[in-house]
Amino acid sequence: MPAFGPNGIVNLNPTSPKITYTLVKDDGSIVTSSTDKTQIEAQKETLSKQLNSELHIVEKETRLI
């Protein structure tokens, strides 16, 4: 939550970055996302077999403002 301080606008509730893991096909389409790495790794094997496609895990850092 922003507030006015002696040095201008400051954030009273600083946020920490959130890591998300996304399963992506070779063509770039997103299959699923999760914040739990072990869950996404387990889904990768299962979904690769179901979709008959190679899937890649993409890790992204998200910061909320």
C-alpha cells in the first residue's frame, strides 16, 4: 500500500517476488502453470505422454506492485 513519506511515496507493504513454473510446448503454447516445482515436474511427465509432445518447464519471477 503506497503512502506519502518525507522522501515521497513509499510502499508500506513491500512485496516479495513470486516464482511460477509453466509447462510449454515446442510451439510456445502454454499447457499449465503452478507455483510448486515438484507438482509441475510430476505433471510434465504425465502430460508429455498424454499430449504426445515434448514439454519444457519455464521459470518466471513475478513481482506485484
